[in-house]
Amino acid sequence: MPTTAVPNPTGVRNARVLALCQGLYICAISVDLTLTSITGYQLAPDKALATLPFALITVGAAVVTVFAAFLMARVGRRIGFTLGALCGAFGGLVSVWAILHADFWLFCLGTAGVGAFQGFAQFYSLAAADSVDKARKSRAISTVLAGGVIAAIAGPALANWTKDLIPGALFAGAYAMVAGLALLSAVTVLLLYRDIEPVDTGSVDQSVPPRPLSQIVRQPVFAAGVGTTMAASAAMLLAMTAAPLAAIACGYSIDDGANIIQWHLIGMFVPSFFSGRLVASFGVPRVLIAGMLLIATAAAVAVGSTALPAFYLALFSLGVGWNFMIVSGTTLISQSYRPNERGKTQALSGLLGNLAATLSTLSAGAAFDAFGWSALNLGSLPMLACCLGLVLWWMLSRERTARVSLA
């Protein structure tokens, strides 16, 4: 009679701690993302540089990703996540100082520090997955993502509430809030998180040397996982970054644009309460394909109408599709490496995901200006097609392996 694996109490607690840290991180980054473009415009010596501080958040994350993965493989995630959160606190404080002294380049350093925080925080989901057995990985990942639900809603409100906290320095108070949230995240990890060895090692002999990275990346499961997370991030950020601009160009207000993004964020994080269970019940392929269909639906709605309800529906569907694809893709990545291969594999997957996000963020404005809202949304379809090809390759490979094992 088969036995049911007993959940590791430390692994379950780690997932909950990381969900709290995810909430603090999303809240901090939401404040930063809400105000950085406006603050950059106010401080920039040349208005053409106004979006540079915003871009440096994503660039900072991409630059730090590989360092973060290898550092945590060496010193543990507890120290790594604490250091990442302290980078965010540093970035927030530097931003406050830059605003007080009207120093644009110092403000760029501050937003890059928040980007470094993002570079570490993106590993929260994988850390949770490594803490539990294979059957519970997707649920642990969705638990961490669920931590962003309230934060996604509260972040823009906090930005508005704190922007005037420091008299005579508009927005400085909001960046002080960013520093405070990041510092609270550092304390939370340091006090509550515990490093443990990956739970689900299967039958792998731990004395076996790690495989070369070239061998790991040739696995269909790795290619499908990375392709999924890259396509989800790129498609989501391409549309999300341009959506407020498109709404204003269609004659809607700035508040309408902010509300559209808020509903998008709700779509991104609310499904985390059940997406892990969906993966456990229906399997990764079905949930992943459902996510791709939702993103394709979002593109079709955006192309079909520029009415305000269409903006809401498109961005909400985009958010839910992103969630399904990220949970599924991260689950696949977590199954692609052995414990002694974790650092380099996660470094590469994180780097590729951040590069896709950076390219989409940097190109969204130019693509919208050059081609318009409809064409920009159609740009997500080739990404989804490539992702589908990798997923089908993985599914066929899995079926061949199953047939061989039964022969």
C-alpha cells in the first residue's frame, strides 16, 4: 500500500515566511514602480533620461541574478535573502537622500539598489519549492506568490499616502517607506527562515558529481520551464508597461490607467490561492496551456476594442495567465536539477527570465509609439508559440520516457 509523504514542518513554515517576505517585497516594489517615472522626470537634467531610473530596477535585478544564485548556494538562502532585502533598504534610503538633494544620478543608484532586492527576491518561489517534496512544489510556489495579493493592492495606496510625509520633498516619504519595508523583510528572514537541504532528492546518489550546465539545459523539462517563465514575463511586461500610456492615448484619465494596473496586479496574484492546487489536480501541462490561452485571449480583447472595460478585461486576463504560467514554469525548473546543481541552474534560469523582462520593459514604450496598442499586443503571440513548442517537446519526451520504463 503506497504511503503518503508527510509534509516537512520546516519546509511548510519556510513557504509561509517567504510568502510574508514576498508581500513586503511586492509592496516595496509597487511603491517604487508607481512613483519612479514621475520622480525621474522631475530630477532628470535631460528629460530624455527620465525613464532611466525605472529601467535600472529591472536592469539591476538582471545584473544581480547570477551573483545572488551562486552566493546563496555558498552561504545559504537565509543570509542571501537578508542581504538582498538590505540592498532594497539601502536603495530606498539613497533615493530619499537623492530627492532631498535633487541628485538624479544618485537617484539612479537608489533604484538600482531596489533592483538588486528584486534580483534576490525572485528566488523566493524556488526556495519554497526546494523545501518540500515533489508533490507539494507547485503549492509551495503558489503560497509564496499569494503573499503579493494584499501588497499589490496596498502598494499604490501607500505610495499616495506617503509621498508628502517629508515636508518640502515630494515623494521622499514614499521612498523612506520602501526602505522600511525592505528592512522589515530582512529582519523577518533573519529571524524566521531556516536553511534546509532540498527535500525531494529522489534516488539521486549525492556523491555523484554535478552534471555540466550544457547537459542540464538540454533537458526538455528545463527548456520548457525556462521558456514558459520567459514568455510569461515578456508578454506580461510588454503589455503592462504600455497599458497606462495606451489608456491615456485613448482619452482615459491617469486614474483610469492606475486602476487598470491595479486590476492587472489582482489578476497576477489572487489566483495564487488556488493555482498550486490546480497544478496538483490537473497537472502542469493543462494549467500551463490554460495560462497561454488566457494571455492569447488578453491580446485578442486588446486588439478587438479600446473601450475601458476591454482594458480591464485584457489586463486582468493577462495577469491570471501570467500566474498560471509562472507557477507551472517554476515547478518544471525546480524538477530539472539535482541538489548539487541548484546554484548554477537557478542562476541561468533567473538570468534568462530577467533578460526577457528587461527587454520587454525597455522596448514597450518604443513599440507602442512605433506600432500602436493593437500591434504591441499581437507581439505576445510569437512568444507563446515558441513556448508551446518547448512544452510539446517536453510532453513528448516525458511520454517516451514513461514507455521505456514500462517496457
